[in-house]
Amino acid sequence: MPLTLFVAKESQAGEPRVAASPDTVKRLVKAGHTVTVEKGAGILSRIPDADFEGAGASIVTAAAGAGKADVVLKVRRPTSPELKKYKKGAAVIAVMDPYDAEKALGEMAKAGLSAFAMELMPRITRAQSMDVLSSQANLAGYQAVIEAAAAYDRAMPMMMTAAGTVPAAKVFVMGAGVAGLQAIATARRLGAVVTATDVRPAAKEQVASLGGKFIAVEDEEFKAAETAGGYAKEMSKEYQAKQAELVAEHIAKQDIVITTALIPGRPAPKLVSKKMLDAMKPGSVLVDLAVERGGNVEGAKANETVTTRNDVKVIGIANMPGQVAASASLLYAKNVLAFLETLVDGESGALNINRDDELVAATLLTHDGALVHPRFGGEAPAAADKGEKADG
Ligand code: NAD
């Protein structure tokens, strides 16, 4: 039985993205599924209802569409009133932000939903097309530089004119993961002189390949700082002190600082102190991409630009991919479609949630009325099966 899908309009203020695009709807309809889209769901991503209709979807109200759907596609975790409308047993695919969210996870379990957290997708080759952290962080890194350039009251590139020379801006990128690397590339395209830092040694070569200069405390701890999954570890107090000393000296000479440092499941590391901000030149701009997770910059506030006493601007846009929603939604929609296709039985078109599949095991939070993800208090899936296999 092919599926009925519901593409919800996001209810959270400041969330302009949508989880489907005309392109993904067309592919779902072609595969025999019924796609319903909540009225106005794509407006803020520049996708009019008529474009979804043209791709084969029907436009519905939440009251009419949510309860009939086998699969709900969203950007953000559903709120309590939203999930009460969903059918028991429906799959919900979204960025679930499951850390410290026991109540919300409990509600989704109780509602009998199979809730999938896109951001927990393993970073393996097979799942590259489903990697929302990458697709969204890439745009966030780009947009952070655009925001910084707009707030910076000087030109970015060096300009040699008959009236004199404008020096190139000095941009420092802290955290050279997906967002940081795109920030480096974007700042370079705009002609800035770019330096970058990270705690993972693998970042060194990547920064250099984009024309940035890598600066970091490269001690023994640094050499072992990357986890098997490619993520950073939380660094020791000693390392943090050495890093702070290096940053303090460097940052005072910078015009623009983009911070992107994150550690999965932990608060963002504090990398720029008030004292460091005090040492910066008036007119300098910082963009803190980690602001939603506590921020890398002391005093950064979500969705505010804080101006310090010495006239340094700290920009804290929480939903940076949302600033480029029309691009971000297209990529997010593709990520979701690629994952959904792995959950659908090729023959019957029905939903087939195979908990032995590593993509499902990594992302499934709640299922059959229970919390199932071991990292968030659920029981390890199929522990008994694994034992049997090991024995056999
Ligand atoms: P992230 O968003 O978790 O963190 C951003 C960056 O901050 C990381 O590079 C991290 O090392 C850095 N950081 C953390 N603590 C820091 C500190 N105290 N000081 C300075 N920097 C700090 O990371 P991400 O962007 O998701 O990327 C993580 C890794 O995964 C990277 O190696 C990336 O290339 C890799 N990756 C792999 C795949 C894949 O194989 N499919 C896809 C995407 C990313």
C-alpha cells in the first residue's frame, strides 16, 4: 500500500523552512504515494502552494491532513498540539533536537509515533545524501560570512584605487567543520585574509586547501582529539587555557570572527571571553553560529546583535540556515526524501521500519509506544537478537 504523506507548515516562530520541495513531491507522487501539503507550508521558502499542486500534491489544512498521514515530514520536532493530531503509528521525520527533551520524547512515544531524528544520521557514505547537519551547516557557514560582511562597515577585499588602498579584512574562523570550512571558502571568495582554528588535526589540511592559515595549540591532546565519528572531543581544562591564550593574542588583530565550534550532545565550548572582546578593535564583527547551543562567544544572545562598550558587534542569529530558507529547504527536502526512500518497501510501497538497519537504529527515537533510542534512555534495539547472532 503506497503511503499518504503530510508536509506540515512549521509552527515555531522564526522557522521559514519546509520539509518538501516540488521536486521531492514529484518523486513521491511518481512512486505512487499521496502527498498532502499544509496550506502555506512553503511560502517562507518561496514555494507557493500552486508549485506543490503542480508537482502533484493536494493542499490541505492541518486538521484535514495531519490525521490521515502515514508519514509526516517536518523541519522541527512536532509540538504537543501538533503531534496530538497525528495518527497512531505514523512516522514523523524531522530535526528532533532530542537532547534534554525527555518530556517531548515521552509525548511522541505515548502518541505511538515512530519519530526519526534526521540529525542523528550516521556519517557514512550510504547516508551522505541524508546528512542534514552538513546540508544546513554548509549554508549557515556561507550566510554567517554574508551577515558579517553586511554588518562590517568596511570593504572585505583589498582594493587598490586611485584614491588609495582599502586593506583586506582579516577573518578568523573558529571551528573548521562543515560550517567553518564553507565560511573560510566564502570569506576567501570575498577577498578576506583568513585564519582558522580547530581542535581536530584533520582540519589543518582542509583549512590550508581552502587558502586559510591554520593556527592551533598542536600538542599531544590535539593529536588525539578526533573521535572515530570525526567529531571533536571536549578538551581538558589545561588545553582550553592554552587555546585561550593563543586566541586572545590572535583575535585582537581580527576584523571578523565566525565561531562554529560544537561538540555533539554537549554545550558549545566557550572560546571567546569578554576580555578578548574588549581587546578587539571598534567595528569588529563576530558571528556566533553556536548561539543556539549556548554560544562560543561570552555574552552572545540568540536572535540579537549585542554591541559591546568598545563597539564590537556580536551577531547571534539562531537559525542561520533559515536566513537562506529557499536554498536550505531544497537541500533539506532532498535529505528527507533520500532517507524516506530507505524506509519504504520497493514492491508494496508500504512503510518498512527495519530496526536492524543502521540508519534506522541511529535515528529512531520512539516506536510502538516506547522510547527506543539507547542514547536517550530507551532500550538498546534488538540486544537479544545481537546476542543470538553472536552465539550463532
Ligand atoms: P560540528 O558541527 O560538530 O563542530 C564544528 C567544528 O567545531 C568541528 O570541526 C569541531 O572539531 C570544532 N570544535 C569543537 N570544539 C572546538 C574547540 N574547543 N575549539 C575549536 N574548534 C572546536 O562538526 P561538523 O561540521 O559536523 O563536522 C565534524 C566532522 O565530520 C568533520 O570532520 C567533517 O568533515 C566530518 N563530516 C563527515 C561527513 C561524512 O563523512 N559523510 C559529513 C559531514 C562532516
